[in-house]
Amino acid sequence: MTGTTSSGDGGRLALPRYVREDAGARTPVAFPDYRSTGLRAPLRTPVDLPHRLTEITGPVLGEDRVAPGDADLTLRAGGEAQGQRINVFGRVLDSDGRPVPGALVEVWQANAAGRYRHVVDNWPAPLDPHFDGLGRVVTDELGRYEFTTIKPGAYPWGNHHNAWRPAHIHFSLFGRAFTQRVVTQMYFPDDPLFGQDPIFNAIPPAARHRAVATFDLDRTQPDWALGFRWDIVLRGADQTPFETDDDGDVA
Amino acid sequence: MSEHVSPLVRDADGTNDRRPGTPRRGSGFLDGPHRLPTTPSATVGPYLAIGLTWPDGADAVAPGTTGEIWLRGTVRDGNGDVVPDGMVESWQADPAGRFAHPDDPRGSSSTAGFRGFGRSATPGGEYAIRTLKPGAVPDGEGGWQAPHVDLSVFARGLLDRVVTRVYFADEAEANAADPVLSGLTEQQRATLVARPTDDGYRLDIHLQGADETVFFAV
Ligand SMILES: [Fe+3]
């Protein structure tokens, strides 16, 4: 999909416009119950930026960003990670339902005990010598991705009394345009910790289910790994001006 | 109540009648564009360095390229404290004003070693991107945008990225004609203009405060 055309009349360009979800269906930048937003989320209303060339293009990233083994997080430093082995898979689509092929998907997560391999994470759960929590893949021609990993543990944090993050995997995605860039978190179904988690609850109620993976028995591998499906939808391009004179006549 | 409303449908009125031929049912065609709802964003959290660190992340252009500059700046919060656990990503045209991307209708950038994309963590609160100064870019309506770089800022405490732009202080004439800068007040414009340094340009980012950077909804 390019949707980009040059009309050739003195530098006028017909550019696609990437549709933005209504504010009521998007995660707000700030959410008071998530205390760190207090001093960091900008307070002024953002200025609308019409989509021009800089916004409808974006970095072209592919297999050169991915090393062998990056899609299997359970094998690191010559051994097997501890924990419940899972396959996390799905498709990356745009909001028109088109697959997004060749998209870089980067993930990071805590280990089975809920600990990140990071200098700042010092809560007393064990590190796993065979788990670093980093994965990368590029979507195939149908927009599909798949990781093998372990189910991350929940972990405590200092946001409020007895605060625990529900188990989650961080996802970072590039589509093909600057406007499609998204960083998000994937959750697991029916987590009892959802109710007290302000990061999950910052998502408007009607959109929360889109952040939760679905258990998939068909993709669960016997004697090996549970399957969780999670489709990711990036913003799609609006119609170009050439597609707007539809008179409703359908052959 | 319209005579076309079915008496067989409880509470039916002109807006919810479900008989064939109504917009709600039976025509076989949707009465509006069908779109999948997008996946909601979430914060990168404090441990983004695990997943988002690239050895060559800062290099929007290959090291040693003629004309390379460093674009640097400090990211600060509402207390004026630096943000040491964030990440800044940049996206820009090459010195000829072309993007390293197939959707550039004039053809992709031909500048060797130019990626146009940089990714820098903010240890000590500062980002640093090795790049080339971009050229002017068509605005799509027959005019020009001044040389600029789009930035995304990610951090713990931001539930979505925030987007801003870098312009260049030594491009006064182009800046004065830029369609984005023209829509801003003098004080707002000042938050987007990088000043020359020994090795490139510097633009500090203020997430909040009296000098809050202008952020854009894209
Ligand atoms: Fe996390």
C-alpha cells in the first residue's frame, strides 16, 4: 500500500492521511492514578499537525534488525529459561484490515518470577541466567508474527500501596509511516490484577479488551507450549482524493 | 412514528427498525466505512532499554559521513529534573529534502548511509542523534516546509509517545515561511528551534513547565 500519488502540477502532492482513533478510544498521555504521569505528561493541548511527507513516511526496518534466535526468548546463554513456555502470535493489520508485512516487532518482558534483567529492577525475585527478556521479529507477507517465550510473572511497584503489575509483554511496532508508530503492552486473559492496575485502567473501558491476548487451544502445542493470540491494529490510511467520487452505484 | 416501522419489533422507531431495506439490515452493504479499532498504546515503563537498545541506534547516518552533525538535548520534567530513563526517536529528510522511504513520491533518498531514523536513550537526561542537517521539504501544496526533524519522546510516565519537531535557528528565512511554525506564537516557536553548537545543534525538551515544548497531535 502506498496511496501516494503525485499529480505533477507544481509540487502539489496527494498524500494519504492516517486515520486517528477518537480520543475516547485512545489511551490518554496522562492518567492521575498512574502517578508518574503527574510531572511528565505535557499539560498543554497538543497542536494539530496535518500529515505531510515527514509524517506519511517512516523508517524502513527489516531483517537487518533481527538476529537468529530473536524470536525464541526461551533459549539464551546455552540453556532453557525457567517458566511456563508459551507461543505468542498474531497478525499486524492496519485499521482497514490490511496486513502490514515487513513490520519490525520488538518485545521485552520480565522473567517467570516477575523480574527484569535491568540495573534499576532490584526487587528480590531471582534472575534467570537463561532469560534476557528481549525478542524481535519481522512480520511475514501476511502480517503474521510469532514468538516463543515464557509467561512473565507479575511484579510489585511503588505506585500505590500493594501495587502489582498484571503479567504483560511490552510491544514496540513500526508500520510504514511515522504516524503508525506504537508502543504498548499485551496482557493475559482474566488476570485478577487488572482491577488495581492504573496502567491497564488508563485504557478507555471499551478499548481494554484490545490489549488482552486470547488463549488459543488450536495453537497450543501438545507437551510443549500454550498458545496466545494477539492481533495488533495500526492506524490505516484514509482514502486518497481519487477514491472519493463514489456515486453509490455498485455493479 | 413512521409507517415503515415494524410493529413486530419491540421499541422500534425510525432509528432502529431492523427490517430488510433499512440501513441496519438486509442491504448487504455497510452504511459506513468498516474500520478495525486500533490497538491502544501503553507506557514504555522504566525498562525500555532491554527491548529498544540498538548498538547503532543513534546513527541516523553512518558514522564518518561528510557533513555529519549531532542533534542533542536534555529532556526535563515538570520539576525541571532530567528524565534519565526515556527515549527519543527522530525521523527526517536528507540534505536534499528526500526521505529514505518508498512512499516519497519524488523517489527515495539517494544519500549513502542515510537512514533518517535515530533512536537514543536519555541516560543522564540527554539524547544524542548522529545525523545530517535535513533540507527543505515540500508542504504538498506548492510551498515548502523549513528543514525539520520529527521527534517522538517515550518514557515511564507517558502513556503514549509525545511528538514534537526540531527546526534550526540558522534557517530564519525558511522558518518564517514554514506552515507549521506560522501557526504558532513567538513563544511557542522558540520551544522548537535548535541552536548551533560545536558539533551540531541542541534542542532541550520540556515535558511541562513555563517552557513546555510544543507537542503535536499527529
Ligand atoms: Fe513492565
